[in-house]
Amino acid sequence: MFGTLRKHKTWLWGVIITLTIISFVWYFNPAERRSGGGRSARQSYGVIDGQDISREQALAARNDVAIIVRLNTGNWPGRNGRITDAEVQRETQIRLWLNKKLDDLGIEVSSATAAEWIANAGMFRDRETGSFQKQAYDEFVKRTLREGGLAEHDFEQFVKRELGRQQLAALYGAPGKFVTSAEAEALYREENEQFVTELVTFNTDDFRDKVNASATNLAAHFTNNLGNYRLRDRVVAQYVRFDFTNHLATADENMARRTNLTQLIDSFYQQQIATRGPNFYMGTNNQPLPPEAAKVKIRQQMREEIAQAEARKAAVVFADQLESAKAAATNFSAVAAKNGLKVAETKPFSEFEPPAGLDVDTKFSRQAFALTDKEPFAGPVVGDDAAFVFTVTKRLPSEVPPMESVLQKVMDDFRQAESFKLARAAGAAFAEKVRAGLAAKKDFTAICAGAKVQPIAVPSFSLATRSLPEVEGAASLFDLRNVAPPLKAGTASDFAPTRAGGFVLFMSARKPADETKLKAELPAFLAELRQERQGLAFQEWMGKNLRLAPNPSE
């Protein structure tokens, strides 16, 4: 179990235990309206340890969870098939509780410490030189965070709280640090035993031309898998966009009126360099920008941010006009025309995908689906290049489309399913031949020759191996590390199915860990092991002190 945890660790503490405790009730609804929703900033969003949860605390916990989900899965909550809403809500409850512990213990992290962490985070560093990549960070702020409806400040606050939680982990996870050298040595030997193997793969691509994709077979596949082709509930929206570029002239005028603009930029530059380091402003050549070039970049960013704010301001004016007119969705175009604004229409989209052709995230689609006859308008929703005010003009119920309209997908799905069946059957038959051949004392190479398959000599690897590029495309290292450990030298695995088809693995030999490397690496391994056990002890402490009450909204 512990070896498995070591192979799949992430850069953040993860809650991998079943939580069974605490007395607080969760009421926070993350959906927010432009007007601020039905709950005022002074109202409680729940109770924890007898104290009200404020809106700010609820938002902070929600933001933390959203960022963690994005960093660990690549998608934001709401369009992430691997994370359910219930899991997000439960983790948000946990974060609320942890944040309160930080407050109770007076644990605070400075801005300088947070900036140092960001500058040293692997996700923002060059893989070869290790230097901080300002462009990568800027892209993360401008695109990734904006997709999730967050800003740079939200990320910085998240980092502060995360570093604070690591201090909590050091405090309450201290018992986990008592790991002996003998225990560490035994685990090191287990993880670094070398597997010498040969691999025979059965890739679905090699069987596609053997699939009979007749009209009858396609029709049967479509009928038997209607759920895979069903379209979600969709809507069509009319919108007015307020492009940022249309307000650059206003931004220029605004900046021209600031007589101390140069001093402001100089001060801002010095502040950023002092807190984030001299490499914070990087050029396209991956070298630090000279001060004047960096200040030009700051000026341009300021110009763009002012233009964005002006565009949003114009969108708010239009949204207020819609409300003042008490217009219905059917009057959206008329009110827009009266104000000289152009109306456009989206293609149908679901709640979990942004409209095609618009640089917006799923906040747009979620708000669209939340609209009602009493509240027919949404926005401003800020995208990558514009702010939007919109209404829903048509609602399309879930339906199964005619097969002809999704014929290419049906064909692709059928070929994939059938080629996988053929690959699996061929792999299982080969595994049986290997089993019988080895029992008859035949050589693995001879068995492969008789079956007319070509084995691949896999470079030796262990449970500690982190990459194996020589066999990429043939089998994943993850699958190899799962299949190899039970095999004795001179034996072969059963057919192991994978997404690409599957494989049979033959264990030629098992070699013990290198003694010289063990002596050299054991001290660092012991330190890492103690840190990970500390994390497990922290999680156990949480399990004893955290009880989640049922969500009253469920």
C-alpha cells in the first residue's frame, strides 16, 4: 500500500483517508449572480465549531479547491469528469475547517514567502535550466486562472494558505517522522529491485483493418449504445459583446491624465523585483528584461487592464438598462438596438461546455442555464478578449440524434470497440501459448517465433523508475510497474489489457538493488520517506478531528 502511495504522490497534501467526524453544517452555494446573489456579505454561509462562516471564508475555501483540482487534473470543477460536485463540496468543507485551524493557531505566511514559492514552483520553471519562466506564470494568470473565474490575487492567497497548511502538517504530522534506517533500507531495496523483461504488445491499431464495419453492424452498435450519442440539454443564447480593444483609446486617455504615471510604474517595478526577484520579468529569449523594457511591459499590461475594466463598465451599463426596462428575454435585441449595440447568437451549447467561437469559460454556460423568466439576463461575464451580457432565446431538450448525423463517431467507436476485442482475444491466446510453452521448457524467444510475434527488449526498470521512453507507445510505465512485481524469473504474465490494447510481459531476471547506490542514496531516501510518513500522520490527525455533517441541500 505504502509503495503504491509513493508512486502516485502529488505536490500538494492530498486527503486520501475516509473522513468520519465534525460538527458543522454547509450552506454555501458557489453559484454567484452579477448582483451578488440572494445572500448578503454579512450573512452566514454555515457554522463551524459554533462560529458563522463568512462569505469571504467560503469563497476562499472554494477557490482553494478549484485551484487544487485544476493543478492536479488539468480541468476546473464543473468540466472535470474525474471529480464530482459532491467531492468538490466535501473537499471545500475540509478546506474551511483547515483554514479555521490556521486562524486559531495564528499561522500566517508573508507575501514574500508566497512569492518565493511561486518563483521556485516547478510548474513555472524551465525544465533544462531550472530558471523561473515569467511567461509561463503570466500565461497561467491570464488564461488558466481566468478560465476558472479567478485572478492572480486569488492564486497568491491560495499559496499562502497552502504553505500555512504545510506548517500544520509539520506540527501534527510529527509522529510520522519516526522511521528507522532499517525500515527505509528495506523499502529502498523493494523499490529499486531491477526487472529485466521482454514485452509483446497487441495494439488495437493493428486490428482495425480486420473489423467488419458493415451498415448492419454499425446500426446495431448505435442502437446498443444510444446513451453514448445522446445530446445533453442545450440552449441558444443571444449576446452583446464588449471588446477590450474598443476601449484602448479610453485607456490611453486615462493613462495620459495621470501625471505621475512614470513614477507609479517605476515604483511598481521596484516592488515586483524586490518581492519576486530580478528574474520576474523575462523576455522571449528567456533572459531577464532590462528595466526599461520591463517597464514598457508593465505599461502595456496596465493599458490592457484599464481597457478590460472599461469594457466591463460598458457591459454593466447595458445590463442595468435591461433591468431598468424590466425587459423580457424577447426584448433583448430591441433594447440593444436602441443603444446602438450589435446582437449575435451562439450555436447550441450545454451547461458543461462554453459556446463555440467565444473565448469564455464554463461560467458563461452555467449562468446561461441558471436564467429564468424572472431573471432573464446574465453578465457581465468576462472572457479572454471581451465582456458579455446575454440571454437565452431557445432551450433544446436532451435527445438522441439520427445516426446519420453522428455517423463518423459511430464508425470510429465501433472500430475501436471491435479492434479492442480482437486485440484482447489475440493477446489472451498468445498468453496461453506462452504458459504452455514455458511449462514444456521452451524458450520464450522460440515461443514468440512460433506465434509470429516480435518481443521487445525492455530496458531494466524498477518500482522507483520515473520514465521509460524506450517503450513509450508500446506500454505505459504505470502498467509495467503494476504487472511486473508478482512475476518470478522465467515466468510470464497473463494478458494485461490497456487502453491501447494490451500486452504480455516475460520476466527474464530480477536483480537486487545496487549496493553502491543504496549507500549513497539512503540518507536522502530516508528524509523523503519521513516527510511522506509525516503527511500520512497529518491525514490521520485530520481523520480523528474532522467529521463532516450531511449537506442539508442534498
